[in-house]
Amino acid sequence: MKMYLPFLMLLSTLVLAQTSPEYTPKPLATLVKPADHLTLEAALELAKNSTEKAAQLDKQVSLAVLDGSGNVILLMRGDGVGIHNTEAARRKAYTAVSTKTNTRTLLRNAAANADTHNLNTLPELLLLSGGVPIWYRGNVIGSLGVAGGGSPENDDAIARAAAIPEKGILTSK
């Protein structure tokens, strides 16, 4: 029986091949999409750019950098910044990566539209200024959130300053 097993397997394969419709595999490009990923090195540079802007404004801030899936790459709290700001920075960054929108713009758009003003009731979203998506080659690859800058305008400016334009890493489209 053992010597017939390979023959039977081959025979069943040939029968199936003759009776099944022709299979044309899809090109790999339709099944798998390459993706760019934000690195720790890039997160550190983004954070450096933001903290330099904060220093120009004489502010210490909490800052979060997330990857394109919303996972924390870097989380930091400036000296003397309230502890609640660390979570606020993370949630601002999460909101920006999730919606692919600057949180200040999202806040204003939601407030102006009766159909979307309740976006702030979603558990992880935080509609406060200071969250920006990180763009690379037209795609969101991460986000950065800032909290504790003393005003919505400061948080927004500090977050936007994170960009690394010479590398094509941007905080706006």
C-alpha cells in the first residue's frame, strides 16, 4: 500500500487539475502593500524638533510619538509638567494618527458640524490642539502629540515644529 500512496496522490492531483477551473493567481501587488515605518531614530528627531520649539516659547511639554498603528514609540514628560499631560499627549497623537487629521482642525470641524460634534465621546479620541499626523510620501506613518504648552496655540505650534522636511517627514500634507 505504501508504494501506491505517491501514485494515488499524483492521480488525485491530476484529476482535480482537470476538473477545477483555471486558477490565475493575482499579482502580488494586489495582495501585499509595502509600508513605510517610523523608526525610533526618527521619533527622537521629531521630539527634538518639538522640544526646541517649546524651549523657544519658554515651555516644558509632554510629548508622544506613535507609529502608524497607534503604538507608542516615544513618550516623555518635561520637567515640572503636570502628570495628566503625558496621557493627553498620547491621546492627541492617537487621535491624529487615527483620523489622519491635525487635532486642532478636527476640533474646529467637529464643533462646527452638528453631525460630528460628539466625536469627543469616543474613548481614545481627544479633541484638543497639539496632535499632528506624521506624513511621508503622502501616507501617514505615525503621529506626534504635545500637551502642557500653556495654550492650544502653543501645543499646536510645538507639534507642527516636529517636521523633518529635508527627509520628507512632514506634519501636514
